[in-house]
Amino acid sequence: MKILAFQILLALVLLEAGTASPPKGRKRRDPTNEEGDSYEVLNLGNYVPDLDNYDEVIDLSDYEGLMDYGDQLPEVKAGSSLGPPTRIGSTQSTVNPRTLSSKPTMTKPTMLGLPGSPSSHAEPGLPTCLVCVCLGSSVYCDDADLESIPPLPKTTTYLYARFNRISRIRAGDFKGLTKLKKIDLSSNSISSIDDDALRLLPALRDLILPENQLAALPVLPAGIEVLDVRLNRLQSSGIQPEAFRGLERLQFLYLADNLLDSIPGPLPPSLRSLHLQNNMIETMQKDAFCDTEEHKHSRRRLEDIRLDGNPINLGFFPSAYFCLPRLPTGRCC
């Protein structure tokens, strides 16, 4: 009896085992049946990232924007193992780290004409800046013991040759420099400037010549805006009567500390500042600043006139100021 009951029980167990599927591993959870599961928010399905779709998971197309180290690159030592080429988007590019410098490349000012410098062996006919520093379109020749204007590149825009021993500016010193905007030759020994040295410079705006030995002015280019000839030996006879009339852009005229005995003129309507202090001016014409006969020329821009340090008494010439927005500076009584 007991044996029969045991056989029946065994048969039932085997029958249930036959209808059930054997386990084949852990069953994946159904994201739709479990409330509160995180997969309800981010349903990844059966998406598994691998090497083939890694660029889709992390967008490497804007690598420079994600990690910007400027121009610095990590140093790669010889013999180190290198990984495979980096895949960026749908294209591949191979970069050899050995060809990359560990320091950024910097552009330094070029010393032209110095012994041992690359430019000292320049091809014949090319312009050079002897013992000067050429930085872009600017040429710096300060305190270089120069006795004349050196040959300059055709692209020179700004020239600084201060504190030298230049005694003369010749007609061909600036030939062909059509882009030259500023010349600063302060503190030299310039006693003469050829008439054709500056006249043919169409872009010249600033001519800075203080602390030289000029007794006369050359013919000036029409586009000049600033003329600084302070601390020279300039005489009234060295300024042509119509020297400033055609300079329609002239705004700043600095003639202080010279040997002038009269106010130069006629002056252009564009003038804003006129410095004549510390000269030898004793008198002035009634039309030195204005047209006293027609009373038409009003100089509203000329607000800065310096006549202090001269023996002139400004109180003796009241009719010369009616067109000015303010009185000149100087001795009035």
C-alpha cells in the first residue's frame, strides 16, 4: 500500500516537471510590469554600447569644445605604446604624436640684418631693417646708433627711429612706401629734409620730429594730421607762406621751443591745436587767425592756442580773436 502511494506521488512529480520549461538563465525584467523601476524613465531596450557605436553614445565631433587645452599637448616619450587611431564621427584620421611639439609655436620679432640671423643672408634686392626690430608692419629702430634712414620693407606702416644720430632725410629714403602712416624721428640730429622726401607719401598722417636741428620745413604731404616740430631751430623764414594752406586734414601743429618771430599762416580750417610757446613772437597780423575784412571765417575747432613764453602782449591785438571760441594762452598785459 505504501509502495503504491509512493509510486503515484512520484508519477505526479515527474508529470509536472515534464510540462515546465527548464531554466535557461536569469529572466530579464519586463519594464512594463514593474512599477517604480528606473527603466520606466530611460528605456534602453537591448541597446548595449560597444566599440562600433561608441561615437554615438559620446559625441566626439566637437572634441576641441569638450576639452580645450589651448596649444599645449602632452609630451609623448619615445618607445611608449600608442593606441589605435581615434575614430571621430564617421571618419577616421591617424595623428602621429611624435610630429606634435610639446610646446606651442610662437612668433617672435625678427631681428633683420644682424650677424647670424636668418635675414642677414636675405636674397639681393629684398628690403631689410638694419639693426631694427620688424614686428608686423611696424619697424623699431630706436637707439640703434643710426646715421641715416635704413632701407625699409615696402609694407612698413609705422617707423620709430628715435634717439639716433640721423642728420639728414634724403629724397629716396621713403621711396615707394605708400602705406607709411607714421614717422617718429624724435631726438636725432636732423638739420635738413629734402623737399621730395615726404611729399610723395600718400598715407602719411603723423610726422613727429621734436628735438632735432631743423631750421626749415620741407614740402608736406596733403593728408598729414599731426605735425610735431618742437625743440628745433625752426625760423619763420624756413616756413613757406603757403605751407599749411593745402593741409586740409591738419589738426595738431606743435611748433613750440623754436626761433619763430611771427605766427605762421594762413592756417587750415581743420586745425584744432596750435602750440607756439617759447618762441620769439613779438607781434601778429590782424588776420593771423581770422579774416577781419569779410568776417566770414569762424574757427570753432581751434580751441587750443599757446603763445605763452613769447614777448608778445596779446592785449594789443583784440581784433585777431573774434573768430575764436576762446582766447589764446599768453601774456595779456
